[in-house]
Amino acid sequence: MSTAQGARARARIEVTAAIKDEARRQLAAQGAARLSLRAVARELGMVSSALYRYFPSRDDLLTALIIDAYDSLGESAEAAHDASAPPFERWISVCEAVRGWALDHPHEYALIYGSPVPGYTAPDTTVPAAARVGLLLIGIARDAHQGPAPGRPAMADDLRPEAERMAADLAPDLPPEVVTALVAAWAQLYGLVGFELFGQFNRVVEDRETFFRHAVGQLARGAGLASGPR
Amino acid sequence: MSTAQGARARARIEVTAAIKDEARRQLAAQGAARLSLRAVARELGMVSSALYRYFPSRDDLLTALIIDAYDSLGESAEAAHDASAPPFERWISVCEAVRGWALDHPHEYALIYGSPVPGYTAPDTTVPAAARVGLLLIGIARDAHQGPAPGRPAMADDLRPEAERMAADLAPDLPPEVVTALVAAWAQLYGLVGFELFGQFNRVVEDRETFFRHAVGQLARGAGLASGPR
DNA sequence: CACAAAAGAGAGCACTGCTCTTGCGCGGGC
DNA sequence: GCCCGCGCAAGAGCAGTGCTCTCTTTTGTG
């Protein structure tokens, strides 16, 4: 073995990466449904059947791209995360990073948060990568609730069991009310981003950046990340 | 002319409807990307090229299905709308109707609110049908703000121009703060529905109905539809 | 009744994902 | 250092797709 696991394995890794790169290029250019194994192979100067040695099916290639997309998004969000800023500002920054990433990578965003490619169900492999943004938001909320808990209204009785279950799963150190609001805010964040990205805001919202910043600010308040008067 | 516009036109309408019905069946069964013109034609006992006399392309068929889906969703939402109930309850009912329709028609929901079918951009034809749910929500908010306006916090200065523009466009009789919150709530509603439908809540939210009712209740409060203590 | 317009049939093109068989060449055990 | 075997690529081929073109049949109407 020359280097770790020999030269053959290295070549394999390189070819695999080249395939993913070219696939990502096509994905960004035309979207997931138009991603064609044959076109990728053609562009790489190989014959289509050779590509199946690296990805047993188109879905497997897509899965690899999905994981990469989750990671890329998670990285952007984490990079936007200045741990020294107050929680409210950090929340806004992370949300804006998510929006920015989505606008920069619309087809990749559609791949992971739009309708799943029909006939395709993401394997559990994607779970850890998918959780990164959520964990980041939870972390911010945790910091915000370090000190004495700000007064929060009571919760409806019928929600309490589910809220406590979610809190136990996601953040046992946070009050169930906060965890509930956090999960809702998480989903709603993607509603805002998706509507903008998929054209639902056309002819409705013009100054989308301002609108977005305001809306995610409200989400933060809903999750108990207090701030000055709106 | 035997009947209005002749029998030929009637036959055309019937065949068009039959094509859409079969297409909708395939859509519901397998999703948009697997919808095949040839399969539809086969099922209908016609040859594929004949189908192009009715829909010039696959995208045109999809557009027809999209409009129908918007209308079906709008109808469900309007049917759930008991005009005599107080606004807050009406809001909840409409939101639950949207969620229910989405769970009943996942692929159609994905078609209209998921990632747009790549390479496809919806023509303006779809706009009126798409607006139905939004108009319904605006109407509810209007009723809620009939009486003396409940106290609402001030709005950030940078949002004011956009808020006033949106209000002028969508509901000149409503305060800009409310219109802004309404638009945000509208987008966030679909974030909640989409996350549940597309599996993002798997292993996170269990009692989704309760969670949803609570979350849209918060949205309503954000839009100034006051109600009892949460 | 005749004729033109509308609809259907069928072949064909270029493309897709995927499989199978064949042959080449390089890596690694001897 | 040699040579074998395995990893890999190549190519043909299958079944399917959207869409176009031409030709024939049907049918409503002047």
C-alpha cells in the first residue's frame, strides 16, 4: 500500500468526487429532475455504464447530493453564527444565512426542502446532516434561556404531553413551551424561505429581505428570544 | 348547431376531462415526475400522439392539473369556513382544512407548493386559483378588525414602506401591521404543512394535529386575531 | 351532398435509466 | 520483477419517455 488503502482506492475517491461535482453543476443549472446520469458521464468523458460502478442508481447519486447540500447549508448557517452576539441577533443571522444559502442554491434547496423527488424517500443517512440547522437554533435558544426565565404565558393543556415529549427528545434543559415554539419557528422559517424561492411572493412581497428579517424576528420572539420593542 | 357549440366541441370537452382525470389518478398514485403522457394515453386506449391534440405538451397538462389543485384546495378551505363563527375559530378551521387537504392529496400539494417541477414555471393563468386561500385569510382578518382595533405594537421603521405597499395592494382597509403579519402567517402556514407532509417532522413531532392547531393559533394571534389566553 | 377541418393512428427521433457481456490494464501478492 | 486477477471501462441493448411528422379516417357544416 503506497498511501492509505492504495492508489486504486484513491482514484476511486477522486472519480467519485468528480462525478458529484459534475452532478452538482447540472443540478444547479437545471434542477434535480433534469439531472441525467448519461449527461454527467458524457461530460466526464466516460461511458454511462461506467458511472454505475460508483453510484448504483440515480437515486444514490441524488442521496449523496442531498447530504452534501444539508452540510453546505449547515456550514453556512454555522459560519453566520457569531457566538459572542446576543441570542436575538444570532437567531436573525442564522435565519438570514439560511435564506441566503437558499437564494444562492435554489435547486439544492428545492432538493432538500421542496417536494421530495417523487418515488424517492431519503434514507436515514441524511438525518445527521439535516439536523445541523435545527441544533443551531436550539443552541441559541438555550443560551437565551440561561438566565432567569422571562415570563412566558401558560400552555394549552392538550399540547402539554406532546410538548414535554419533544422537550425531552430535543432539549431537556429547555422549558416545553420554548421547545414547541422552537420547532414551529423552525418549520415556519422554511415556509418563508420556500415561498420566496418558489415564486409565491411574486407580486405580493417586494422588499423581501426586510420582510424576512421582520418575520424571523417575530419567530424569535415567539420562541422567547426577547429583544427590544419591535 | 345541435347543442351549444356542437357535438364536436362537447366531445372535446369530455375527452379533455377524461385525460385530466386519468392524469390526476397517476399523479396521486406516483407523483408529478412519474406522470407520463404515454401512460395516460395507453390507459385511455388512445395512441400517445392523439393526446397532443388536447394538451400541446406535458407541461400544459401539468398546468391544468395545478389550476385544478389550487381550486380543489380553495374549495376545501372555503367549505371549512363557517362565516358565523368568531374569526379566531374560522382561522383555525381554514388552516386545518388546508392541512387536511394536503394530507389527502400529497402529490397535488407537492405540485403546487413544493418545489416547482424543474424546468417549469407556472404561467399567470394559475394566479386567480392560487389566491383563493389567501383571500379567505384576509377576509377573516378583515372581520376580526371590524370593531375597535385592538392595541397593536408599533412597527419597525424600515418595514413601514413595504408594509404600506402590501396593505394598499391586498387589503387597503386593514392596518399595514396586520397585513404584514397576515402575509407572514400565510407563508408560515405552508411551512408547517410542508414540513409535516415531506417528512421533516419524522421523529420530531408526534401529535401533529395538536401541534398544528397550536401553531396556527399562534399565527392567528400574530395577525391580531385575538382570542382567550393560550 | 361534398368538402374542409378536426381527430386518430403509426412510425420515427433523440433522449433517459439501467443491465449484461466483453475485454483491457493496472495493483499487489508471489 | 513478473504475471495473474480483479477493478474498471466500453459498448450494445432493452424498455421507457416527450414530441413531431405524415397519412388516414371521421364528422360537422355550408
